[in-house]
Amino acid sequence: MPARAFSSLSKREPIAASAWLKIVPLSSVPVHVKIQVRAAVLSLVATLSACSAGGNAILQTLPYAYGRNLGVDNARLNPNFRYLRVTLGGRVALLALGNLDSHAQGPIEVWYSAEREVLRLQNGRLVGAVGLTTEWRDVSLSEPPSWSAAARASQASLWTRARDIMPGYRFGVKDVLSLRVVAAPMRSELRGLDPQRLTWFEERVESGSIAGLAAIFGNEPSADLPLLPARYAVDLRAGAETVVYAEQCLAPDLCFTWQRWPVRAGGQK
């Protein structure tokens, strides 16, 4: 996938800003997760506040941050928590891992932002997003290939995904996806790692269906627009299958990148 596809979206700052301002109801977050994530958030905010200047420093850093703030990348984070560095529309955010949900296809990582947006990742693939201007709910994956198997394949691997999308009550949207190895990009938001030491994959939507009220009433003109291809950087060294970076879209006009953070020796998390 061309890097310019994501870099061009990064200029749409009004979309990006509004996307991360929508708040998930606190009642939807389990109590034990709220305690864990709150501790991570408070630790991060305290660190960022200490290294910021000016009377409104906390306003600049609290939203993890709605701007390219060097304090985010250089902050001393609590090593007891795991984080994602997320970029959207030229802005940088940090999300904290709140929970690991068990699943037959592998554990699902549940990540929370300071504003209670939630991302759910399974083996590096997006299986849920709540609290943004576009939400993916009840995502199911049908036999996705392992990263090592896809790396060895001589042709693109095909599989399917089903998801419910809000707003618009689009339920049961099915996508046929293809996954193949691609060259490391010339440009990306990857930080602190050599892209040539990672295996890169491109995931394309080959076909899909519109469902829900949007299909009945046609009230979502963008519902049938294809998503930009997703891109993943996977560490396959030493028999591991760790997705360390990805570029993904929830909608044609809402794309973001994420990276496991902070980068540690050897690129491991």
C-alpha cells in the first residue's frame, strides 16, 4: 500500500480531532479494567505534565496528545503497563492495555485511551473499535492465516471478516480479504525499529456487502466505498509472530496507525 495513502489522510485534522473526542460510556468498561487503566493514565499524565511548560501544559498533554507532542514519545512510562502509540490525522496518542480477553483464535487485547476510546486487537488485527466517529462492533474473523503461513505462501491468502458498523446500523457487513507480503515502505509512522528487519504484509478488501439499515434505506452514501488496504509490520524472528506496527482504516476517511510502545532492545515488547 502506498505510504501516501495514509500521509494524505493525516492532513485532515478536523476529522482526526473529532474522531478521538467521542467518549465511551464509563458503564461499558469493567470495574477492574477501569482501575488498571486509570493507574496507567494517571502515571502517564503525571510524567507528561512534569516535562511540559506553561500554565496550560496539562491541557496540551492530557488527551495523549491532540498534536505532535514530543513529550509523548519521550515520556518515561510505567513499565508495569503496556502501551500503543497511535497516530491519527497528524496527532499522537497513547493507549494503555486494560485487559486480555480469551478467545479460541487467540487472546484479544483491549486498549483504552484517556478519553475511553477502546481498540480491540487479535493477533495484530483490528476486531473492535468503540468511541470513535466510526465504530466496529461484533467483529468476527473466519480462519485468518497465521503470519508465518502467509509469509511462506506463494500467492495471496484469502479469508473473510464480518462486522457491525455504527453509525448507520450496518450489521453483518462481510468482507473478503487478501493478505500478501510486500516490500517495506519508504515512509511510515514506524519509530525506533529498522523496517527492513520486519516482514510487511498488505491486506486488501477484495469484495464486500452492505447490510443493515444503510442497505435498506441507502442513507449512508459512504457505506459502499472500499477501505484503503491495511498494512502490518510483523517480527517473525526466533519463531515469533509479533505484529509491532499497523496501518488500518475504520472508514474511507478514518485511518490510523498503531505501534507497540515503547520500543525496547531488539524491538520486543
